[in-house]
Amino acid sequence: MNFNELSARAGSAVVNFCDTLDHDKRKIQIAKAIASGELKPGTRRIRNYGPKTHKELCAWVGLPCPTKIRKTWIVLVCDICQSQLNEPGALVFSPPMDGRNVQKWHICRVCWETKVSRMIDLKAHAA
């Protein structure tokens, strides 16, 4: 893949990242930066450098392309049974304490149906 075959965004990333005008030296500089982790999606050094541009530049320099950039998600656990929440459950909030702070509990569907909903008369609160 030639430098001219890059998309406008990938070409802009190369120009903004590299300090040389030589085509081969740019390629080496980008390859080293990707391999070292200096150049990766989410870095603020280059504007609009995301997973698609990263994948395109990996292909351009001959590095293996990442199949999927993993995002780290928060693992939620039911505050009653301590099981991991794999599907949406319930959120229960306390009244404000000290006028500002509230407590929040994540509750799985099983605990909601077997324990929490029995404590609350849902029909009385339905609008």
C-alpha cells in the first residue's frame, strides 16, 4: 500500500505524527510507534485517530491488524447475591442522606423477583 492510497484521515495522522518527509522513514517511524504502543487509538497526540485509522495504518506498515479493539466495561455484581449481572437488572436508590448523598444498589432479576419486590407493594405505587 502506497502512502497515496491511505485515506485522508490516515494520511493526516502520518503527516502529523512523523517528523520526516521521507516515505520509507515515515513507514518505519509509524511501525515502531504502533509496536511500542506510542501510537494507538485514544491517544491525544493525534486528533481523530481511532480504531479504523489504527487498523489502516497497521495494514500500511505490514503489522498484524487488531481484529477488535476491546473496550473495558464495568463488571456489575448484584449487591444481594453477589452474582455477576449479565443482563439488565434493577437499580435501587436510598433517600438522600445528609441532604446530598444517596446509596445505590444493583439487583439481579432473580433477587428482585424473589426478595425485593415482595418487600414493596408495587400495585400501590403504580401510577
